[in-house]
Amino acid sequence: QVHLSLHRHAEAVADCTLALERDPRYVKAYLRRAAAYAHQGESGLATQDLRKVLQHEPNNAQAKAELHRLSITPQQAAAEAAAAA
């Protein structure tokens, strides 16, 4: 979490990967690594981690919201924001 808040995304990915090697069911590590991947522009890798979260916790609202955010185009995001306003 500290690496993410300091915008040290590569370090966050490395830390989360190490944690997941030790415990492949560590959902928070998948979520944090997905966030780091997303900040690096690696939406495919972020999506993979978010899907892994949903395998372990099918009702995880954060993973569902992030998957939705990653799957929409900028135009769709603008339209959704305009509709919510």
C-alpha cells in the first residue's frame, strides 16, 4: 500500500507478487497489484488480477467496480459521468 501511495508502482507489483507466491489466496495483494498495473497502463494484467479476486470472492464490490472501470472506453466514462451529474 505504501508503494502505491508513493506512486512506486513497480515496487508495489514486486511486493504483491512476492506475497502471492507465499499465499495465492491473498485477495488484498491481487487488488493492490491490479491497481499498480492499472497505473502503469497494464490494463490486461490488472484485469487478470481482478478476475482472480472474483474467483476467491465472487461478491467483491471493489474488484467488480475496477473491472467495470477498466473495461469502458473514455467516451463511455464521459457519458456515464454526464448521466450521473
